[in-house]
Amino acid sequence: MSKKVAIIGGGASGLLCAIECAKESCKVDVFEQNDKCAKKILVSGNGRCNITNKNLTTYDYFGQNPHFAKDAIEGFGYKEFSNFASSFGLILNTLDDGRAYPLSNESKSVATLLTTYATNLGVKIYTSTKIKNIKELLKNYDAVVVATGSCAAEHLGGCADGYEFAKEFGHNIIATYPSLVQLHLNSTIAHKMSGVKTQGEVTLLVNNKKDISICGDILFTNYGVSGFAILDISQRASKALLEYAKVGISINLLPSYNTQKLSTHITNLAKAMPNLSVFDILIGLVPLKIAQGILQTLVISKSTKIDTKLSKKIANQMLNWRFEVTSTHGFRHSEVSGGGVDVSEINPKTFESLKQKNLYFCGEVLDIVGKRGGYNFAFAWASGYLCAKDIIK
């Protein structure tokens, strides 16, 4: 007789698990609390959907035990996902850095093809349906898969349901925190530069010690900072804040310069063109609002004339502009979440609970979070696949 499978959550991991189970003639019901499936897929990658990454390793993941991801990404990595996707017409476009997108360059293609493929295989999708009694599901189905995601992106259905389900069976929940998220700063200057984006290097400081440095774009906002460089350090920053550490960032606006080279440039330019003010010189190096921010931070008038001592002071500020991080922009604005169901209580080869037979957990509900660049989707696909393979074996 065909197995009856219930999947709570119609996101990436849930849909892939449903498809793989249905391909082996399982009777699959997907329960999705939103009015449609794959809402998070629809907004990912600014509507382009960075669907996976060609260069997957366990070093790309974080959690109490990042090595837990090994069986998943090795068992259903880039090649396996690419073959799976092409089997129903979803072709990947993979960039030189490993990031993969749908060839259509549109996330709607991914969401539509996944849901269509699932329903064509006989999967029944119940939208606007919130499961409240998981133990009742276990009585009525041969297997139950919790693919509820996390609290990230609350407006897209992010919730703590999966954690509550896990607790009912005695599972430990690792404290959750936003990841791939913007940062709030304790600054009277940052908000005045809101809307300005620049390239630079950001160094995360935890308890005044350098933790990690990332080059990329930095966007100043009315609450602090955003941009890819900020998102890339946010997992470590958010976790440090959760642990009540002192968190700060240092922004290097001109990574191609050192202090001596930059101060010499400023001094020489001031000598060559004595009519230029300090503000005139700075706007030749950085955006206007940032130049204003530097002068305000150093309490220097725009019309001030440059000397050697002042040029060194300005150069130091531009290459090591420090801000205190007070918090993140919260779960609502985060792309993913760290923390979750303790993976030491989950079988890494099958994703079945070690506390309750026929109960599975996959995707972001688990204490595994990846870097930016398709790594979180890659784990979602892989964990959903391993769940399905164990259910149908």
C-alpha cells in the first residue's frame, strides 16, 4: 500500500520532499499556512532567486554542529539538484563565483514549476491551512515532515511553529537569531548618510577584537547599515549580540589605500591646489554625504585648509571608521535564521527525529544556517531530498 505523507510547509524543502515522495507513489498532502506556496522563493535574490551554489562545503554553514550538513550537501549537491531541476524544465545559469540562478532569471519560474510539478504528480496542497495538532497528524499519516522554516521574514509566513512542534516531542531548541540581516548603529551621523551606497571593507569587532573582514557594497540607512558586506558579517554579529558581547564594525572606505598613501595623496593635493578646502578634496574620494559625515565625526569645518597632521587624521578616519552595533534589523527583515531544532537529536543521513519515529525535520527549522549566495536553499533542497529518500525506502 502507498505511504501517506504529511508535509507541514510548502517552501523549498517541503516542496522538494513532496515531489520525491510522490514520484514513488506516496500519497502526499502539503499543508501551507499562506495563501500560496513558495512565498520566500518568490522574493529571493531580489526576484531572481539565487537557487543554489556550485561550491558547497560544510565551511559555508554555521550552527552548534555545522558538520551536520555534510551528508545532505554531499548526497544532494549542485549536480544532483541541477539534474532534478532540469527534469521538469528548470534550467540553471551558474556564474563564475558558483552562484546559480534560473535561466529565466525570475523567481516566479522556480515557484511555479515546483508547485506545478508537485500537483501533476498528485500532491495535494492545502493552502491557508495552519496545523495545530502534529500528534494527530502522526496518527493519520505514515510519516510527517516539519518544513515550516524559521521566524525570518515574518511577512512571508516566517513563524516558530516548527520549534513548538519539536518541543512536543522533547527536542531541544537552540536560541534563534536573525541572519543575513541589516545592522543598527549607535550613531548620530549614520542616518545623515542614508541612501548612500559605496564599496569598501567592513570588519566585525567582537569585544574590541577583529573577528572577520568582508569587502563589498555598504549601504547607509536611517537606522544603520545594509549592503552585501553587512549581510555577510551579520550572522556572526547577530550571534555575538545574542551572547551579550560588545559588537562593533570598522568601515574602510578605500581598501586600496593604506594610511600613509592616503594621507600623502591628501597632503599633495592640498599643496598643488591651495584653493581646495578639505571638503573639496574628500568629495573627490568618497560620496558627498559620506564626506560630510567624516567631517562631522572629526568636528572639522568644510572650509578648513589641509596640513600634514590633519591629512593623517582624516586618512585614519576613512580607513578605520568605527561604529557601535546595537542590534539587528530583526527577524522580519532577515533572509534566514540561525538556531533552531538541535541537530544532535536528528539523524543526519535521514533527517528523522531521534526522539519520535516517522517524524522528520528539514530546512531552516534546523540549527543550520548558510552564507549568502544560495547556500541556504542548497541545504533546504538537500535536507528535503534525504527526508524523502528515507520515507520511501
